[in-house]
Amino acid sequence: MAERKISYKQLEFYLTIAVIANAALFFIYMICAGVGVTWAKVLLAILCLVLSVGTLAVLYLKKELLRPRSLWMTLAAGAVLLLLLFSLVLNFPSPRPVAVLAQAAANLTGEIL
């Protein structure tokens, strides 16, 4: 059986879907992290990480990682990966960021909430 090669248009279509799904998962991750739903935050972080690294791995294996025609896919997957890693390292947004900021502002002004 002959091996079927995937065309660039098909690769671009599949990876476009992957990049859009990755961005949507990251958006939902940020919402869950801000609200404080820990189990969803962990699950979505793992999914975003796997999808970002998988997208970059496919681009690397197809030798499209640094080609000008595929650079936007590389940058999109890399940007979501970088944002996710910064969010995990800095623990941002932590649960109830508005309440924490309000408490910090009250401590600075000497008010009691």
C-alpha cells in the first residue's frame, strides 16, 4: 500500500483548527483560573500544553517550522504555549483576583472591608 502524503493545504487546514481550538481552550483556562475551578484549570492546562507542543512538533516533523508560509502557525502555537507557561509559573489569574486587589488597596489606604 502506497503511503499517502498530506498536502500543504490540508496541513494548514488541520493546524488552523488546532490553533483556534488551542486559543479557545486557553481562554476557557483563564476564566476557570480566575473563578477558582481548580480541576478545570488543571485539565485545561494539560490540554493546552499538549495541543501547543503537538502543533509545534507536527510543524517541525513536516519541516514547516520556520518557513515563511507557516510562520504564523508557529507563532500562534508558540504564543499560546508561552502565555500558558507564564500563567502557570506566575499563578495568574489566581482565584478572585478582584477581591485580592480590593483587599490590597484597602490595606494601603487603611480602610477596613
